[in-house]
Amino acid sequence: MTGALTAAQAMAAAAARLRAAGVDSPARDARVLLAHAARIEAARVTLIAPEELDHDVADRYEQLIALRAIRVPVSHLIGERDFYGRRFKVSGEVLDPRPETETLIEAALAEPFERLLDLGVGSGCILVTLLAERPGATGLGVDLSEAACLQASANAVLHRVTPRADIRQSDWFDAVTGTFDLIVSNPPYIAADEMAGLSEEVRRHEPHLALTDGGDGLGAYRRIAAGVAGHLRPGGRLLVEIGPTQAAAVCGIFSQAGLSDLNVVPDLDGRDRVVSARLR
């Protein structure tokens, strides 16, 4: 892709290369990565399509396409990902924010809350989004990964919720103090024997700590259920993201822990995505 190629020619060649590598949505990725290489908004790519690429832009684009062809996620290459109308900084140290997690956001915003706990804060996309959407709320986000805590802190600064966000390193509830009227979590729920079936982008480039418990995929829900009563106010809500086949098992775990008003919320594709519960 070096030489006097126009932007349109470079994009076409890149898309063909990504398609041959088995990348989903090769044309979209080629466009987004060209915008990043040229340091312009993706919407402006059409405007430069007839123009020859500068040598520096062509070199950056070649490097980006080479990495995408070996399945490095686009979000890692450009360092950010859109989530619920905001742009979050991401890296290989945290789980990529995903559209289906917006189901949890919608469920959380369906009722008022003042004090929020996010278990496994990761990039901070859930905690930061909920605080940004509810300016009167405060929140605590915890994660076992120090790198994730740093990433979440950076996103809290980016979206100006730092004065209302406390982010700590913790193994689930270990460093958590106080009670909350809303507890949320997108925990690792992939079973160990399902890991091989994940895409290369996820399996090779996202932290396994955020993907799997190394067992049946339900370990995190058991840990949450064991500690939630000590930190959820009476009548408070618990919302967790789940895998599409886990609703019955997670509801059973929460019911045994004394939680009530169990409800399963589907995502936009109709798949079970969130389990909600209350503390009696």
C-alpha cells in the first residue's frame, strides 16, 4: 500500500487484504483505520478518497492493516471504543465495551439511584456512563486488575465524573465498604470449555481474567451472591450481565442467596442478557 495510491485505492486494497484474512466487516475496518492513520474523523474519509496518500499516512496505514490482518482488534489499534454515545479509551488490559452491555445501562437507568457499586469495573464504561447519566449519583468501582483500575480512572477523568467516582483495586467485595442502592457487574462468564470457540480478537487480545472464571462460567455470580447482602440496601437492586444460556442458573444462585424480584432482560437481539434482583 505504499507508492502513489489514492485513499480510495488504498482502502480497497486494505479491505481485500482483511477479507482474505477472515476479518469481519473488512470495508468498515479499512475505512476506520484509514481515518485513524490520516488523523481525521471517519466521516471525512470520503472527502480525501480521490487524493494520493502522503508517505507518512501510507506507512501508518500499512502498519495498522498488517496488525488488523493478524486480528488485533480495531479498538486496540485506535485506542478507543464507542459506548452509549460516549467514546472510551481502551487497551488490551480491559474488556472492550460492547453494545449488548448497553442493555444493563438501560435497566439501571430505569429507576433512580444515588449510590452505585460496579464490581469488575474494567474500562469504567458502566460506572462512568451511569454517573454521567445521573449527575447526582456517586459510585465506587472495583477490579482485581490494577491496570483496569488505571484505565477506568482515565475514563472517569475523560468524562468528568472523577469527583463522584471512587475506583479501587479489590477482589470482589474485599475492599468495599458501605452500602449501595444499586450494584452492577459485567463479570467473567465464559466457561473454560467455551474459550476455544471465541473469535481470535477476543481470545488472543482481551484479558482472560475479564472473560472466564476458569470453570463453569458461574463462579463470579456465586461470589457476588455471597457478598451482596452486606452491601446492598434493603430494596436495592442488583443487575448483572449474563451469557445467553445462563439466566436460569444465575436466577437460581441469586434466589438461594435470598434475593427476590428476579427478572431476565433481553438484549436487542432477543437474547437473555441481564438478570436483575432485589434485596428483601
